[in-house]
Amino acid sequence: MGQVSAKSIEKAVQKIDSLSEEELDKVIESFATAQQDLVNYILQAGLEYENENYEPMQELISQFNLQEFMVAEIEAKDEDGEELSEETKTQLFIVSTAIIGLLNEASSK
């Protein structure tokens, strides 16, 4: 898979932001249902990588723009000025990286 451009990320975010909660739930459900094995693996990955050695995951992801976007979103404060806990940030980073890495690897085969 080629590098995902920052413009593509912005376009995807705009599309997601335009969806209602119900529409967003349907999109998430359709992707999760179609990729159940991948979803199960990713959920487990968050539990298995507690040693904080992220180097293998960073090598797996090979998507600089997506990783940069992901880190910025995880670190950002929400509309109320609240931040995620460090544990939640770590788990979200691990799971998101795993998703992108697995999709990247699968698309290159």
C-alpha cells in the first residue's frame, strides 16, 4: 500500500464528521462484521503489547502520515478541554497502530 496522504486523511475525517451517530454506528458495524478476525486480533493486541516496546509496531505500520495524525488526535483535548488518561492513550495508540499496520500488510500482498 502506498503512503496515505494528509489530504486523504482530512477528506475521510470530514466525511466521518458529517455522519449522524446512527450512520456512524452502521459504518462501524459493517466494517467490524466484515473483518471480525482482524477486529479480534486488534483488540487482543492492546493487551499483549504492555511492555511499551513500540518499535516492531512502528516498523509494521509504515504509514507516517497516518501515524502522525493518530498521535495528534490521541494527544488532543476534547471539546470540554479533557484529555484521555495515559493508559487510554497508550491502548488507543497500540490498537490504532495495529489496525493500520495489518491493513497495510494485507494490502501489499
